[in-house]
Amino acid sequence: MKQYDVGVLALRGHYHCNIAWEPTMRWLESQIPNSKFVLHSYNFDGLESAFQNGELDFLLTSPGQATTFARRLPINWLATQKKGHELPFSKAIASSVIVRADSPYHSLQDIEHAKIAAVSEKAFGGFIAFHFEIDKLGYFNSSFFDRIQFTGPPTDNLIRSVENGELDVAIAPACTLEEMVEEGFIDRSDFRVLGQQEHDGFTCAVSTPLYPNWTFAKTDRASNEIGKKVTQALLAMPANAFAAESAKNVGWTLPESSLNVDKVYQHFDMHPLQKPWTQQMEDWLHRNPYLALMLIAGLFGLNIYHVLLELRFKRSKKVLRKTLEDLREKSTMLEHAQRIMIVGELGSSLAHEINQPLSAIKNYSQGVKLRIEKGNKSEDLLPVMEKIQQQVTVASDIIQRLRDLIHKKPIEKRRFWLGTLVNDTYRLVEPDFHRSNITIEINSSGEPNMVSADYTGLQQLLLNLLNNAKDACIKMGKITEPLVVRIELIYLSDQVRIMIIDNGIGIEDETTPLEQAFYTTKKDGLGLGLAICRDVIENHDGMMKYSSVKPRGCCVEVILPYQKG
């Protein structure tokens, strides 16, 4: 009598495996004289080890493990198990995502943070089919699968753990739940299957598509003759045979194609014919050694070139930063020099302006002295003392304006009436204009609005423009026509325009770069006036235009948009 060793995957444990498949061993013995078939139950790793060590003649396992074995070692598929409750008969492997009936989870999307377990990461119906379905749906990232526990067989324990609350979700092979209900271990109403898919003729609740059923295969340890006899015996098994009822099938059919199983394994880069990328890279290097050396040399050269560019960039960046700092420092010094020069030009005007409040203070003080000598009461002196105080305030404001021009201050914008700025500036230059017999006219049109701007900066701009207009008028020499400088304020809806118009000598050359720093037509000038004016205007997002006036003279127009706030 010839003995044949049959390795069976025991997903529901060794005891259940023996009950389910021992009758099939006896059926084969009854159909093949002088033969003995010995059943050996294993977990995933045990069955693989026994197969690789040449200890088995036949295998009875899931489609996933059978496909893995068939692509690595020589085996022949003999028959595929048929199920009586599904159509087509040869497809019955799938995953069922099982929760308690009172569970808060109602769809596959809800279980992202649940406590989940499966029998094994190698179990096709018990995990891989579920993993593939979740990937297709695009529900979770890799961290979700890292949290899944793998308990090992039997799968019955997973469902019992869900029942007693140790697990939130169990991933079990298709029909495990229904078989445990039929065997009287659990009550079907206590459980739900999430993401349930309908398959014609298939009565078990599953969460994934169906894949080929379990396969009976021959290893190269058994002869082709016995393989043929086993195939004939399995295909001859009637649906009502005791062996079929014990295994909960309706006999066997020809081997089912494993194409769908191959696609699943290829998706996870788990197919036995797929080499790891490291192995593929190593094979390519062996086939193309010279090309590989050229690529490595090229990458090395590019890295060196990149490092050199980084060094040059850093050096250039330092030089540019130092140059920029030097330019800023020189710009500050030149602006300060311009402020000092303006103060020098306005010295006589300021002296005349300050003399006025000082003369008034002197007169009022003498009046107070005379009244005291005459014995007037102190109450009569209060109006005179208030007038003295007013004149002191006027003198203080004049000096403060002078300080603001001399000292460099950060730009500080505030709201004020533009007419107030024009009047203050007029008081500074009016004496000097009066001595030069130049009349200043101030006109305004439109609805006046307050502006948000740099008061000192705009005053410096007006002083520059007015002094330029004065100098242009002085150059006219002896003429009978009055010399006039007009200040026009034009208020629009979105901007204000300041126009300084004189009837002096005008612009001699329209191409003259008046806004260019250090360009000047004055004998002792620095050429910074209009250049600084341009910077002030740019700080207010404005613009400046200048043009000739007929019959003679010049018009400088400053356009300032209203600032927010």
C-alpha cells in the first residue's frame, strides 16, 4: 500500500480541519486501490515549509497560497472545490468585514480608527482581498494597515473576540460567519457585515469580489499517474457524498484560472515572479556595467558642479549684500546733506520768521512792565501774558520744523489736511520770496480730503520744488513783468494733485534728466533736490511730472493717490 501525504491549510484550526477533510482522504482511498492518504494540517508558514522541504505529495490550500507556490516551485493543479451556495461554482473566496449588530460602524469608511484584527497577512480571503478592495476605494493610507493585528488561526476566535467586545472589527474569510452559525456557535442576528457586495447565487455576506475557491494540487514528489487518479476521483465525487458534505462543498471541478489572484499580488508587488526593485537594479547593473559607470560619474560631476555653484552664489550674495548696505548708508548721508543744505538756504527766512514772535514777545513784556509800574492788578495782565504764550508756541513750532528737517527720522505717516502743510511751508519761504519780489499764490479746487502721509517728507518735497521755482524766477534778471509762483491743489475722488507753476526761465532742454541724482544746473548745487523728491513720492506710491509752460516757465505736477487708513 502506497502512502501519500496531503498538506491542508487549517484556517479554522487543526480540529476543524480534520473533521472537514478526513472524509475526503477516505473518499480518495475508496476510489484508488492500495493507497493511503494521510492528512497533515498546517498554518501558513508550516504548510509552506513542508512544501519547500519536499515532505508533501499533495496540497489543499487557498488560491493565494496555491498561486504563490505554483509560481516558485513545480506543482500541478488538479481540481477546484465547488460550493453549492454560489455561482459560478468555482469562485467562493472573499473577505468579510464583521462587526457587532450594535456597533457604531456602518460602512468601511467608518473603521479607520477601529480596533481591527485578521487571521494572517498572508491569508488571501482573510486579509489580502480586503486590503486590495480598500486600496481600490482609496479610503485609508498605509498607517491604517499597520494598526491591524494578526492573530493566527483559527479564524473562529476573531469572530468570538468581536462578540465579547475585545475587537471592534474582524476580517474573516467568506462564509466563516455562516458556518459558525450553522454549527450553532453564534447567533447571526448579533453581527453585521460592512460594505456588503451582492453576487448572483452566493448566499454568504462578503465585502469584496469573489476569487477562485480552494485548489487540490500535486507536487513533483508524486507521480503523474497518481495525480491523474486523484483528479478523476475528485471530479467523480457526487454532490451528496459524505466527503462533500463534511467539506461543505458540492464536489470538485476543473482548476479555475488564477488571473484575478495574480493581479492582486501584482498590485502589492507580492507576486512570486516579480523581483524586488533592488534585485532588478542589481540585474540591470550586471547587464550594463559601462553605462552604470558613466551615470555614476555624471552624477558625481553634477554634484561637484552644484557645490561649486553654491559656493559662488554664497560669495556673490555676500558681495551684493555689502554693496547694498554701502549704497543705503551713502543714500542716508546724501539725504542728510541735502536736508542741511536746505536749512542753510532757508536760514534768513527762519531768522526773519523767528524775529516776528520774538519782537511781539518783547513788546508785550514791556507793556506788562509799564502796567505793573502803574499799579495795575494782576487780573489785567492775564490777556497780555496769554498773547506772550501764543508767540512762544509759534517760535517753538518754527524751531521744531527746523529740527524735523535736519534730523533723519523714520517714515511715519499720519492723517492731516494738505492745506495745513501748504500754509506751514508757505510761512517758511514767504520772507525769502518777498525779498526777491516773487509773489506766491495758493489756489484749491475740489472737495478737500485729509491725507495719510509723511508730513516731514512732503514738506521737504514742497520746499525743494518752491526753491527751484524761486531760483528759476531769479535767473530772469531785470524784467517788467511780475514774477509769480502758483501752488495749485486739485482734489479728485481717488487722488490729490499738487502743481507748482512758475514764470521763470523754464526747462532749457526737455531731455534733461532732472530726477537723476547729482545732476544739477546750479553752480553750488549737489543735484539731490528732485532725486530726493522722487524718493518721497515713491514712498507714497505717487508720481511726478514736469513740463514747460508757454510763453515761459515750468510746471511740476505731483500726483498722490489717497492711502488706505
